[in-house]
Amino acid sequence: MIFPMNAPMFDLLVLSVTDKEDAYGYQLSQIIKKVSNTKDSTLYPVLKRLQEQGFLTVYDQSYQGRNRRYYQITEAGRQRYQMLSENWNLYRDAIDLIVRTGGINHE
């Protein structure tokens, strides 16, 4: 995709996924790669920041003899996700209106 990813968009995507189910880092990176060509290494500072801000907690779980680090959304993370989601909907609707109408009000 040619549209850039910024910190709020990374937050929205990570919190959106973890709101549905706990997810491990590689899983998150593969989901985000569907809309962005960012590198895996870009995601881990985002996860760490969200954890430090209290929006995610982390736990390890064994999988095929190795530990996977899972990220779980917190209540504060759900509130942040809700706020970001509402802002995204407003932004998306405003962009769609301009794309559809050229932003011109035909009264």
C-alpha cells in the first residue's frame, strides 16, 4: 500500500487484533503486513510502547518447544482502542466524502 502508517494507526491495528483475541508478535506482524509493507522490526517498538503505556500486557506460552510472547489488551487498551476507532471512523468518512464528491457541497 502506498499510504503511510503512523503511530496512531499502528496502535489502532494492534489494539483491534488484541481486542478480539490474544496474539503473538509474528501473528500481529503478518496481519499488519496486509495493509502495510513495514518490516517486522518496526512492530516490536510499537508493542513495547503500548505495553509501557498500560494498553497491553504480555505473557509467554510454550508452542512446539519454544516460548511465544502473547499480547493481551487491558481495560485501558480497550478504552484507547474505542477512542482510536471512533476517530478512524470520522476520518474515514471525511476522506470518503471528499473522494465521492470532491468535497463540494451541492445544495
